[in-house]
Amino acid sequence: MHKNSMNKVILVGRLGQNPEQRATPTGTAVTNFSVATNETYKTQNGDYNDNTEWHRCVAFGKSAEYIGNFFTKGRLVYVDGRLRTRKWTDNNNVTHYTTEVMVDTAMLLDRAQQGDSGVYAPPAQKESRGQVSSDPEPEDMPLPDNEEELPF
């Protein structure tokens, strides 16, 4: 590993659709989802425009299970990970490249919608050598009613 390089992505945005969860042939959970981030900029004539960027994300193992179970369309999420570009060939023998965020950590940042549990979910744990962290997961961590009380 080069000491003078870094591949790190941090996103805060909303899910564009419900995550797609599946398993590898060996049984490892894999979840794909997209996060939308928005950037507002001022034009030369003084108007404000929004630019939405979509980020493809993929998670494996316990993180994938957590995301597949708790993330839903429209939820505000935090995701960090690293970029990976993969090459694939379609049925017409055309080569494609897809850049994705390989998820290390993911968590919900908003309250659950009506009908959901209303629980603030803890971050997904990164797997290490096939094992999940043995730290106990906090139960029922509701968000403060006032966003000004958030520690970040």
C-alpha cells in the first residue's frame, strides 16, 4: 500500500429506491443501493440551481444484511467507504465500466417514517476476517427532537 494515497468516500444523502439484497454462491449477503446527493449553485444571473449526483453503493456481509433490512427509499443515510471500478461485458459483448462505493460503514440519519419502528439504527459493523465486532449494539437510540441537539 502506498503511504501517499487514500481512497475514501463519505456521503450523506437520500436513498433513491429500496436496496436490492441477494447472496453470493457461498452465502455472503450483498446489497446494492443508490444514494442521491444534492449541490446547490448560483448561476451568473443570480438564480440558484440544484445538481443531483447519484452514487452506486455495494455492501457485503453483516453491513449488507443491516442495509437490506433497515434502509428504505427516501431515508437520509450516512455512508463511508472506498471507490472501486469494475469492468464487465454485457450479452452483446460490449465492455462496460461501473464505479461503485464499497461500503465500510452505513447508518440511518433520520427518523423512521410512519409505520416503521422509529428506532435510530446503529452503524453497520465492518466484518473482519469473517467475524463481526463483538461490541454490543445499542438498543432503541431515538434521535433528539431538536436537530440543534445533534452532536455534529
